[in-house]
Amino acid sequence: MIKRICIGATLVAAGAIVGWAGSAGSAPSALPAQVAVPSGRVLDLSYPYNERTIFWPTAKTFTLEKVAEGETEAGYFYAANNFSAAEHGGTHLDAPVHFARGGDTAEKVSLRRLIGRAEVVDVSRAARNDRDYRITRADFITHERRHGRIPRRAIVLLRTGFGAFWPDRERYLGTAELGAQAVPKLHFPGLHPNGARWLVRERDVRAVGLDTASIDYGQSTLFESHRVLAAAGVPIFENVANLQRVPTEGAIVIALPMKIEGGSGGPSRMMAIVPRR
């Protein structure tokens, strides 16, 4: 309890950010004159996009096409590129429509869902012993016995430890193969459907993220946790980087996915602000 009280000022500041985010679509006159931003250490929770970025085995990977780079005839330097990739690769957003008919598309996900206090649930020991581990309701209850109740409307981040394997496809995914034949060979941890239901019903979470390629474990064929969260309008962040550096509580997460109109997700730049104690 003392620990939670000590971070109260930071969480108040976070509330100011979220309140502002909720009005970000309003007319400029509706914006507050000043926005409180918490101070602290800023952590990058996203991976760069390049030829090694991990995508689902059946998805189009990232390509960068150089259009121009060098001095122009007018004497100034100019560089530009084209890029292409599937929506769901690298650190990215799963918008609710990804697994829920009529769910929010990428551009409709509220900024209120993308900014908030983080609660990191560490299951790395269990995941180290079982690549197919699924995080259950019991794991969250155990976490709360040790760290206190997960706050309502938190962004819950699941730390499996698999981020240590990035960008080694075989170690991260369980296979380095590409194509449909690779999908049955995927082995990595994820969220059990009963854990997803508990987060939605009992803790009314703002968003959920983790450091693997999918919120459902690698061997899933029904993608039930995706479906539970999507049906509740909860955005998902996958391939989140550097979770080992984010404390259990106290950090503020900001996720800024590409605003693709009609998109089922998209690349996301994520960060955590960790308050100085």
C-alpha cells in the first residue's frame, strides 16, 4: 500500500494525460491550456522495422525501397523511401476488429485505450519451463497476492521473458520456417481464455500487451483470447520490447500505432515512462 501511495503523484499526472487524450479529437478550443506530463526515465518498448523484424509465418514481411538519397541538383541533401509490410508484425496493435465483427478499426481505437498506468505480470519462470505456457486467472490472483490489486483500467503487460530471443525467429516463435506449414510448429506462451475473461470482467482493463508474437499461445487454433478481448473492445499490443526493464507498477505506457483507416492493426511506437523514486 505504501508503494502505491508513493506513486500517487505520477498516476495523477497520468490521469491528466489520459483526460487530455480523450479530448484529442475535439476542437482546439476544447484542449486544456497545460498538460501535465509525468517526469521519469523513458523506455522504448518497440522494435525497429528491418529485414529481421519478426512477422507471422504467413504474413508479408517488412521491405524498404530506397527512392532517393543524396545531393540534389539544387545543392541540398534529400532522402526518401517506400515501405511495405503486413499490419501484424514487429511491435504492433491488434485493433478489436481483428477478431470481432464490427469492432473498432485502427483509426477508431480511442486514445484513452492507448495511454495509461501499466501493471506488469511476470510469468517468465513458468514460460521458461514450458514454451506453451498459458497465463491463467490463477496467475493474476497470485500476482495480486504479492503486489496488490491490479488497478481498474490498467494496461496489463505480460512478461514471459521471450523478448530475450528477439530477433531469432526459431527461438522466439519455435520455428524459423515460413508459410502455412510453419504455423503448426509455433511454440510460445500466451494468455489463457480464462485469464482474458478475468481481465475484462474483473479488472476492466484498458489494454493488454505481451512480449510474444500473439496474445494466444503458439499452438492456438481458435484464438480465443483474441476473441474475448476484441469482443470487449480491448486493444492488444504484441511483440512488446524491453518488458524486463518495466517495473511491476508505477510506469505510464503510451502506445502510438499507425492510424490506418479501416485497418485491423498496425505498427506501433510504444514507450513507458518510469518515475524516479
